[in-house]
Amino acid sequence: MTTAIVNISLKAGVLDSQGKAVHHALDSLHFKGVNDVRVGKQIVLKLDTDDKTQAMTEVEKMCEDILANTVIEDYKIELI
Amino acid sequence: MKVSILQFPGTNCEYDTQHAFEELGATTEIIWHKSETIPADTNLLVVAGGFSYGDYLRSGAIARFSPVMKAVTQYAKDGGKVLGICNGFQVLTEAGLLPGALKRNDNLHFISKYHHLKVINNDNIFLEKLDNGEVVNIPIAHHDGNFFIDSDGLQDLKANNQILLKYTDADGEVKNPNGSIDSIAGVCNKDKNVFGLMPHPERAMELLLGSDDGVKMLQGFLAN
């Protein structure tokens, strides 16, 4: 079995309003030295296969087809 | 004139849309998303507003894989006239039938209020009953209406006259409620037979309820 952890975030250059709001909140709580905040989402998939190459191919297709909207989002896949 | 209106789990504007088009003399049919076909006599296919699949994952992301969407894509490819209102606009961008994407509003609020819109291009089968530069007052009600497209895409939209509506004030000066790039409220595809807009013209049918500016817009949708 393989676990795939998919992290999805807005592309660099696409304004992340949630990140900005969190940044302001951190600032108001006096957490200083934070230059930028980006908020994303994580999707964890449990796959039948033990074949990491096959898993990567499949999860990449899932990301392109539905998990991410590649017009505005980037995704990173980590396999365990 | 036959208007077919799509209904997904979570769609909530299908009956308003039906009422509005019937008031204007159209016959209508509501199409459940499990249907693999759309009525052959359809003149206008409407993807109505709401919260299809609870907006899970992203607005419109799951609806675009419903069985009916294959027929919708084919209908659009064959030159059929497709209109997406609010969540319908989101579904059509997710399906790749319209360019760009709809992000969370910049102020992170759900915005529900009347807003003025300016007609940018009426050289299409949707807005020809309105004049270029004409300002209409139509409600918006969305959380994810912040239209985004990259700079090359935006240039294409401008070059092909695909920007149909922008958010403005009553005088037609840009006033942007949600952070949309270039204050865009509605775009069409390159072939100009698919149109998506975040505002709800079907909710602006009675002066008594605030505005009847939607009447002319909907009449335009029925004109061809």
C-alpha cells in the first residue's frame, strides 16, 4: 500500500487572500518576522499499489483531472 | 424557444431561472444531472446557480464530472448556446468550456447585493439586446466570484472581444466587489456560444423587487 500526500496551493503570482488574512492575524498577535503566508489544502490518498512509479503516474493524473485546478493552483505529491 | 436547465445536487436557482424564462414566453425543462442526454429541441442550455456538490474541493469541480456534462460539452462543441449563471459559470470554467477560474472573493466574504454592470461587448448572441456601455443593475450572490486568468489569457479575451460584462458603479466607472481581474463579471468562449456570468439576471425580473434589468438580458438570451 502507498500513501500519497497531495499539497495544493495557489500558484505564485496568484493573490492568496486567505494567506494575507492569516498574515495580518499573525501580525496582530505580535508574531514578527513573517514575510509571507500561503494557505493551501492537503489531500491524503491511500492507494492499493506498492509500485511508486505507478502511484505517481496515477496521482499526477488525478491532480490534473480533478484534484487541482491548474489554471490557478500548483500541486506537489509526496509518496510514503 | 426551449430552455433546458441543469440541476445538480445542491443547485438552488433552477426554479427561479425556470420562472424567469417562462415569464418571457419560453418553454422550459429541468434536467437532472444523471441524464446522459439533453432534449434535442433545446435552444438554450442553462447551468443554473447554487452550490453543486456543496462546493466541495472547489466550486464546480465535482459537478463537471456528472453524467450530463458529456452531453453539455458535445452540445457546446456543436455550436449549441450554453449559459452559466454563478455556480454555472464556475462549472463551465472547471469543464474547460470557458477560460479562466473563479477564486475566493478577495475580502473573503460571501457577497450578496445589487451591483451595477457595464456591457463591454454586445457583438454576440447573448447581449445584443443591450448597448455597449449600457449599465444594468443585477444582484450578485457568491463567495467564489473572483475571476482570474493569466496575462496572456487576458490579452486573448480582450483581442477576441470575449469580455462581456464588468463590475462598475451606476455611472459605468470600474467598481470591483470581489477582486476579479480587470473587474470582469462575465466572459464568453472564443466561438461566442458559451457565456458565463457571476451575477443573477434571473433575480432582476421585477421592479417591485429592486430591478427589472434582467428582463432585457434574458430576452437577449432567447433572441437567437
